[in-house]
Amino acid sequence: MSKLNVLLVCGSGASSGFMAANMRKAAKELHLDLEVKARSESEIENYIDEIDALMVGPHLAYILEDVEEYTQGEDIKVILMKPEYYSKLDGKKAIEHLLENFK
């Protein structure tokens, strides 16, 4: 699999910043070529052209309809993160969930 560019969004960007760091660390351990950025939801449009996947914090399920408008015509996987790994900031579980969407 080629390099995956992933954008994480949560409300303010704080918890997604920790999650992104944990995912980068897990990707290194798993020898995966993964670039993970964390931004606030208001910045999604700025990154749409650069990403393969958008992972959304579980508390932001309500923005998924808006996100679909941004991603129209783009081949981007939009993934709602699961509370069970998001709440623990478990980067490895987040990567497993991400990769399930690329099988």
C-alpha cells in the first residue's frame, strides 16, 4: 500500500493532536507509511485535496453530512472514529479501524 495521508478532526484540535501523535507512533512500530495531521473541523476544506482519509471524532458525528459536501467527487474515506479507542487515544486501534476501510 502506498503512503496514506490522513486528517483527524475533533472540535478544537487538542485531543485529535494527541491521537495523531499516537497514530504516528503506532504507524512507525507497524512499519506503515502514514502521514497523520490533526486540525479543527473548520479547516477540513483546506486539506481535502491532500488526503486519502478523514477521521472524525465520535462527538462530531453531526458534521458528517457537511463533510460529504466537501468530499463530493473525491475518493476520500470518511471514518467516524469509535469512542472505545478515541477516549483512550489508542493510536494502534485507530490505525486498525482506518485500514479496515482500505481493504
